Amino acid sequence: MAGNAQYITVGNLVGESKAFLFLMDYRHRKRVKLWGRAEVVENDAALIEQLRVPDYGATVERAILFRVEAVSENCPQHIPVRYSEAEVQGLLAPLHARIAELEQRLSQGHGDTAGREAP
């Protein structure tokens, strides 16, 4: 079999089907807990094909079906907001442009801005 040969999840599910998923959305400060039962499914080509991601090169060997039995949403009070690298770059782009503009003005001898309002 391919992969890292640790089989931790599959091994755990052999002895106990109880499973728990803890889903975090840091960007929107949401957290959901899912309790349920998980089942490892192998040798079901039709199911594997349904779950396969198009243009993903890896061979899918098995699926884990999760049956939700309970759901709990948490208060966002202690969830920090996190941004993707692309979001941070988008926020920083105007700042980088302004820094470049000011550096250019300084290099051209226009560093004296006394008495002028900031844009």
C-alpha cells in the first residue's frame, strides 16, 4: 500500500467506530464539533470514484464514511482570527506601494514634507 504506512486512523477504527471531528474556521471564527461513527470502506470502486477529486494524481485506496450523531457549535470568544497568506498580501499591497512612493521621493530629495498634509 502507498502512503506513510502508519495506518493510525484505520487501526483505531478497527477496534472502535466512535469518531470525533473538530472543525475550525479561523477566518470566520467558527468551530464545530461532530460526534459519530466512522467506517473504513475498501474495495468499493463505485464509491471511490464518487469521492475522487478530478485531476488529483494519487490513487485512492479507501474511503472513511462518517455518520454524524451529534453536532455542537462553540462560542467564537476565544477563537483568534487568522488570515491566509493571500489575504495578508492583499492587505499589505497598498502599504507596500506607499512605502515605495515615499522611498522614491526621499531618494529624489523631496524628503522635506514639513507643513504638508499627509495624503
